Amino acid sequence: MRINFDFNDLDAFLAVMETNSFHHAAERLNLSQSAITRRIQKLEEVLGSTLFERTTRAVKPTLAAKRLQARAEAMLEGAQETTLAMRDESVVFAHQRSTVVTLAMIPTVVASLLPPALQNFRSAGFNARIRLLDFAANEVAEAVSQGEADFGVCSIESLEPNTLFEPLFDDQIVAALPRHHALARSDELSWSDLQSVELILPARGTGNRLLIDEAMARSRTTAHWTYEVNRSTTAMELVNRGTAVALLPRSAMNSTHSGGLIFKSFTNPTVSRPIGLLTRNGIAETPAVKALKDAVRRSSANIASFIHAAN
Amino acid sequence: MRINFDFNDLDAFLAVMETNSFHHAAERLNLSQSAITRRIQKLEEVLGSTLFERTTRAVKPTLAAKRLQARAEAMLEGAQETTLAMRDESVVFAHQRSTVVTLAMIPTVVASLLPPALQNFRSAGFNARIRLLDFAANEVAEAVSQGEADFGVCSIESLEPNTLFEPLFDDQIVAALPRHHALARSDELSWSDLQSVELILPARGTGNRLLIDEAMARSRTTAHWTYEVNRSTTAMELVNRGTAVALLPRSAMNSTHSGGLIFKSFTNPTVSRPIGLLTRNGIAETPAVKALKDAVRRSSANIASFIHAAN
DNA sequence: TCCAATTATTGCGCTATGCGCATTAATTTT
DNA sequence: AAAATTAATGCGCATAGCGCAATAATTGGA
């Protein structure tokens, strides 16, 4: 649907509303009166409602005008706020990074990767402060690509042309079950086991969701989700309270959030995604950044072996 | 403030966002490709941000573009809704949400609020599916304001003009300590106790961070943060591993994430923020939305009393 | 009742804006 | 290396929006 009025028209409308005069509105906006007339006429035509009952001597808003007023104000305010917000943010890209390392990381791997990596990092003598951008995978990729983060740990959501992905380990999609759930007794699950189960799925549009939808399509299972959530920690909270069964990456299992949950793998198909280091091409690394990266690599070797042992 | 872009420009922007191609956007809008280029150039100039990094072969949205997207969609939707509403006296913008309720909620209150609320909701006979937008507070506010969520549960990060906040309980900033931490033996903490402690703070720009910075300023304490994180669940993971002391809202205490942590209040000053229901003005509610809101209200009464008991 | 003052509307001509076409330049793909 | 694809730019044309001047309408005051 094409919008045939613009913000200037709304401006004129609100000026007339406030002054009850085309003449005074024109003064206010530094326009001629005839320009005001035309803008109002245009709006009236586009919106299909008379906005002002007017004589040469008096201007009265119609009911339609009164109903439009709040909307017009909201639209103009939205546009102004957008303009200001966009301008502010183009200013904000000045960083001071002398003693801070900014690491973007998907939250499911924080618990297992970060503390040991930090231990490594600190015992190597680095005192840098860590700004941790604990984001969803696509946000991690963005943060790295835009130079907001020094490096990232994530799955490949979208590989930006200026970034480099170094795989560290594979992260499998598993089912998180309440302890006493019927399926908790199975060794492994098939996707069709989920047919009659209340499900908690990752939000649409995420890589994990795509994987799950795909696996279900392949096994001719239809996902009957009852809850969609953005965060796997939220999913685990709901599972912990016995609410439903969640599908999420195994790396979530290493978190203290996962206490009390039972994790089960899937077969036919088993689906997983590589988790790795994401760095930006051509960026000189400070010694602290390099050291933290190395520490994450070493830490992830422990995860990888833990995951393989659990398989 | 004069708005120097119009709805056609936003239209073009969104078409490029969706197609990742000026060429395909042009096809979609029945314009020439050069008209698309010019509209995007105009927007970029007006907003002061590069919206697309582009070569002749590839178009990639910048972070700025991603931030603009929701706003652009909202502005266009607002204009379309206005046009339809003015033309159609029967007004109501038809939300077809009969079987899905979208709830935006800060994650710290998910564990305590949501499962009992869902129990209430289900036992009242509602079978609706729940799309849970477990976002940071400002994102919750945005989701509600933009109509993405039916309602929200959050602190007041920014009160949009079209939203209404109903306080449910106060959420106090507390210290989360590893079990064997020296400060774990104190009954209550003062802010100056943090002077020589490794700190995990919420990210800059969040309401919680502001509260903390303010409290420290008042008590003449300087925050020496070692880690900044976006999510309180991440903070608690780090605390659990003995990494440092985190400052976060008490509502995080009710989560299974908090197992093993010691929570301590602060005096002089005690700082807290109201958590409440956020709804959007003038939106007709489905019975399911209304029921879930009521269920959250009842659930929060339990939180509030639990919190007061813990004081 | 009539006249003067006020103000919305309309016609005209000018300027600004936005467009498509054709071309150029850049970037992939083959 | 050549071909294919696609964003950017120059040019000319059409349309939109404006102010000025004039017209028409409506009050208020005498």
C-alpha cells in the first residue's frame, strides 16, 4: 500500500489543529496560507475525510481531525526520534580500547568456555577488563564485523565478508527434558518422539530454529511448539519448571542453568552446528586480544573432548 | 524539526532490506533501480548513517540499517493503519492473534513469574501458544510500543508515549557473591565494601547500570569493573565460577541459575526499580491476552511477598 | 443593512524534486 | 580474460509544491 501523504502534510495539519487557523499555521511554519490549504486538501483527499469545517473566518476541526491528531503526533514523533536516534548512533562509534577487550559470545558457551579461558588469561599476566557482549549468534557476527567486538565465539549465522571463522567444536541440537519426563528414559530420541510433546522452540529466524525445522521436515515430523523463546536460558527455566520439552544446543548443558535437566540426543538426523572463533580480517590485535583468543582455544579443546565423551 | 524523508523512502529502504538488492527492490516497487539508489542515498544523508555496504554485486545492511528496520516498519505501519482507520469508521486494526499471545519479558523475572502465571492461565482454560520475547528491558518496551508484543513485563527503561506502565513490585539491586566470598558473611553490604572487589557490572546504558553508578557516586565509591556483561544469567555464571562479584537485580535470585550464590542487599543507598506490566494504549485485547496479564499480576503478588520476606 | 476587515481558495508561473533511460564503473562468475 | 551482473551517475523530462496575486466568502462593527 502506497502512502500518499508525507510528514510535511502532518506538520501542517497539526499546526492548524493547534492554531485553529490556516493563516496562523502558515505563519508558524513559514509558509504561505495557500500552501497550508493545499496540504490540508491533500490530506483530506488521501484520507477520505474532511478534517476541518471552515469558513473564511473560522476553522473548526471535525471529529475525524480529532481522531487523526494523536496519530499524526505519533507519526511525527516517531520520525523525529528515528532521525535523532540514527544520528546519535553514528556518533557513538568512538571507542577507547586501551585496557579493555571486548568479546562477543553466545551465552550457551559462556559457562564452559569463559571461566577457564579467563583463568588462563589472568595467569598469563593479563589484567585487561573484559566487556562481554553476550549476544545471540547473529548479533555476535555483527558485533565482530562492525568492529564492536575484538573477536567472537559463535556459530556461523552469517559469515560477513570481512570475518574469518575458525571452528572449535560441533554443537549438537538436543532435547532438554524435565527429570521425570517419559522420554527421559530413552537413550536417544528420534524426531517423531516429539510429535505429541509440548515443545519450547528457539525463535523463528535463528540458525538453531532452522536446523530444527529442517530435521523435522526430514523426519516427517511437524513441530507443534507451545512456546517460542529467544534465549536458551529461558527455555531451560521453563523445562526446569516442568513446563515443556526444549530443543537447544548441547553447549547449554554445561551451564549451571541446566541443573536438574536431562539432555537427550537425536538420531536420524543428528543435527549440529560448528561453534568457533570469529575474527575480523586485517585488524591488528593487541597482545591482550591475542592472549584471550588463545585461552578460548585451549578452553574449547576441553569442551570438545567433554562433548565427545558425552556422545 | 523538519522531516526530510518520506514514506516512499522508507518503502525503498525496507524493500532493499528484504531483498538485499537494489535491483530486486526496484522490481518489487515498480521503479527503476536508479530511483532506489537515490532514495537510499537520500535516507543516508538525512539520517547521517550508511545504511548499506554495497558493491555492484552485493548489498549488506549495516548495523544502522538493522536498527532502522523496526522503526521504518513501525512508521509505515502507523501510516497505513492511519489511512485505513480514517477511511474505515469501524477503526479496529485487525490483529489476527487469536491463538498466539506474544509476551515480552525481562529474563530475570521469567523463572519466578512465568511458570506460575502459565499454570494459572492454562487452568483457566486457555490453550493459546506463547511467543516469549525474552529481551532486555529497553527491548521489551520497544516490542510493546511497536505492537510486536501484546504486553510486557519489565522495568521502565523508557516509557513510550503510547504505552502504560503498571507497577507490580520493586526490584532491588543486590550483590551476588560466590559462596565462600569474604563478603558473604556480612548481613548487608555498603557500597564502599566493593572498593577492592572484582566486579561484574551490567552493560553501560542500561537502567540497572545507571542505578549502580548513581548509588556508587552517592556513596563516594568508584566502580572498578573487571567485566561488563549484557545478561544477568551470564553474570551469575561468572560468579558461580568464582570469577568476581556481580551486581544485579534481586529478581535474578529466583532463578535456578542462582543456585549456589549468596545474595546481599545494600544500604546507603538501597536502590531498586519498579518492575511492572507494560501495555500499549488503545489496543483491543483478546481474552487470552487479558487472562495472561491477570495471571502475571497474581503471580507477581507472590514475588513481591517473597521479596519482602527476604528483606 | 452596508462596508471593511479577515481569511480560505484558486489560477498562474517558477523552482525543486523525482523519475527513467542510457551509460559508466565496479565486482563477481565463468 | 571475458562475460554477466548490478549499483552509481548524468541528462532531460514530468510532476509536485511553492508564493504571489486575485477571488470569494464570511464576519463584526458601525
